[in-house]
Amino acid sequence: MKSSVIQALGEARSFQTRHGSRVAIVGAGMLGMLLALRYRQAGRLVTVYEAAERDERRGHASVASRDRHLLALLDELDLSRSVRWDAFRGPGVRFGMIDGGRGRVIEALRDRARALDVDLRLGTPVHSVSTDMSGFAIDCGTEVGEFDQVVVTVPSPVAPGILSALPDRERLEQLDVDYVGVIDVSFVLKKRLGGRYVSQVVRGGDRFALVDPSALAPAGAGQPVVYVTRPIATDAEFFAAEDREVIENFARALPGAAEIVNARVMRTPYAFARRQLPTFATSVPGFSIINSAHMGGGHHYSERTAALASSAFRTLCTEPIA
């Protein structure tokens, strides 16, 4: 890496990774951590950058007996026994939930990555990525990292500075992706609903998914919590509505006899794209973008994330270790 790239960042501290193929992953969610784990298992030296110091995302994580990528991952992380299966069997399909939800899977991935010496940098936002003939420089404001490959897993609108290494045309294409968000409302109820684990509810033309983990829990397992989910365009006015309005709207999906004790709204603004991006690679060799714009909509988000990570890794990690 040219010294001028580092010196131009003033008081920023430069660090050099150990000798070998150096990979930077931007984003420490499920997708980013899965890719980091796979690259490390392939012998790469991996650093993961995540802007948040802690993951505030909570909620349920569903699994189906046909979710082969997710089930294989749970087995690898020793989480298979954390799945509670529904007694209801669809046509050849069984449904269940993961105790601890998606957050538990992400934490297990982070623990496994740390055990393999992945350099996990939480609370470290990436300000920009620059490149020259010798590789990439990632500027985090307080330090600069040098890498041979960069994989961005966060939605492009979240951190447009990361795209600074791309030509204008490609950068604008990434920023112009039409995303759909998802709103989840968790309702604490006085009593169980007594229905199935997953059901579809239509109210006034609005379609909701109602997920009731208490349907899988033993009697006396505490106050029941149910989740009502609905995809909504990220730029829709309702996506930014006050929590009170959202709760009232989503409560329509509950049976009339349901008694609500408390409710909490969770928003995922970039859950999937209306039009999926066709490729992970960019015109800059070694710089790849893999995020929710490469996934279609629908349920089983964790399975689709695991499948995307598998496909992306097979596509990108093809070169031997230097």
C-alpha cells in the first residue's frame, strides 16, 4: 500500500495485518459473520468492522424442516437443540423456532469467529474505503487497515462512504436500490392465544404474519409473547409512524379476545429489495458487495441469509492463499 494513502489521513494510526490474504468484512450481522467464519476457515486473515457496539436486534427466528442451510449452520454452532418444533406438520414440512432468536445465532457466530482469531471490531464504523494497485485502505477515523479484499455486507444507503472506491455509475446503482422494510411488533399478552405457531392474517387488505412462540412452549412458561410482522416500503410514510400508531395498526392481527400487557416496535429498514442486484462483484477487483439487495422477500429470513452467504462464498473465495 502506498504510504501516501496512509499519510493523507493525518493523525490516524495505521496497522498492518499479518502476512497472507487479508480480508475485511464490513458488517457483523448474520451475513457478515458467516462470511467471516468461512473466509477464516479457508485460511484467510479476517477483520470484521461493525459500527454498533452491541446488537440491539431481538426477536424471533423461525426455522422449517426444509431449511437445509440454516439447519446445517445450527448444527455447526451446536445450536440444534435450541430449536423447538411445532407439533403441526404441513405437507412434508415442520416449523419451529430458535430459542434466543436471531440474536443468539449471531452471538454464536461471533464467539466461533473469535475462537478462530477473527479480528472482530465492534463499535468501529468505516468512514471510507480507498484503493490502489496494492490493495485497499479502510479508514475508521482513528485507524487505517490494509487489506487485499473487501466484502461489504451492510445495505449501501447505511454507509455510502464505504462505496467511495467504486466508479460513480456503480455507486449510484447501489444507492438507488428500492428497499422494502419490515416492521415487527412484539405483544406481551395476559393469556396464550392457543393457536398455531405461524399463521397469516388479513385485515382490511393488509396482510400480517402472526408468530406465536408460546404455541411451542410448555405450560407455565411465563407470559406469552407474540410477534406480528408486515413488510412495508422503507420510504412509506407509515414506516416512520409513531410507535403508538404502529401498535394500534398491528394489534388488528390479534384475536379480539387477546389482552395486551405491553408492546414493542422493531423496524428493519432494508430487509430486502424489490429488484435484486444480479452480482456480488464490482468493477474494482477484490471489492464485493453482498447484502439484503441480493435476497428476495418472504419469510425464513435466516435461511435465506445462510443460503446467500454460502452462494457468495463459493463465488468469491476461489483464489488460493498467497
